[in-house]
Amino acid sequence: MGAGFEWPDEEYTSLLAEHGERLTRLAYLLTGNRADAEDAVQDAVISVARNWRAMSKQSPVGYLRTAVTRRAIDIVRKRRHLPLDELLDLGRPDAGFLRLEDDLEFTRLLQELPEKQRAVLVLRYHQQLDDREIAHVLGCTQATVRSQASRGLAKLRERTDPDVRPIRGGELNGSGRTA
């Protein structure tokens, strides 16, 4: 990891233990691929670890979420890859991945959205962030967040059977969060 790098304190390790699976599921929804999701999380964890001591600890989970989101988006932009999960036997995923992988059609539809629309929907409905927080994570305005959410939801609705929509009444997978 380079000269002079020391792993952060126990607080950081505990934070990763508590939120690691959720961050990996976030990256999976953004990349559509478990291997890329794990790469995004690993890169983000290392990046935040390098700056941990100098960072404000007001919102450490927010720092990690932002780093994971941005890294996942970068991976999607750069790789435009084959779906590795279909080619490789990667073992048994955790329960969170099983839920996501059971709905392969929804995951496929989500991956067809432009990156920003997909990121906005995942951050809003999976991570339960409000428009202000999403705007901060993505480095855009709240108006952009709202327009990207509206466009993304419209595209998902166009592509799904009205009786089997993954999003009903502003809810994503029963999260209870409305748009």
C-alpha cells in the first residue's frame, strides 16, 4: 500500500465490519456484477483508510458511501464488461446478494439505465438517502437528482409489465421510501 501507510484505528475497522455488506450491495446495484462491486468497495476502503486520520468524523459512513458510489460508477464507465457472475462460479453469496440476484430481470433493467439515473435510484431507494445527500454523493444539484430519478423511474416503468413492476407507488422493493 505504499510507504508510510498504516491501517487506521479500531473505529475504522468496526465501521467496516458494521457497514461492509451494505456498501457491497450498494456497489453491486451500481455495477451489476459482484466482482466489480467487491473491487469498488476494496478501492474505496483503501482510499478512505489512507485519509482516515485527517478526515472529519462527522459522517464516516457517508464518506465510505460516497467513495464506494464514485468508484462503482468509475468501474462501470471504464470496463463495459461481460457479466462475470454468469461466467464464474463465485461461491455462495450472502443473503443480501441472494435477494438481489433472485431478481435478475430487475437488475438487468437497472443496468440498462444511464449511470447517473441508476446511481440516483439506488441511493434513494436502496440506501434511503434524501435528495440533498444524493446530490452531495454524486456532486450535482438537488434538481439534477430529482430529474434523474424521474427519468429513471419512467424508463423502468416503460420496460416492465404494469402488474409486475419492481417499483410501485414510488417504492423500490418494498422499502417504504417514496419519491
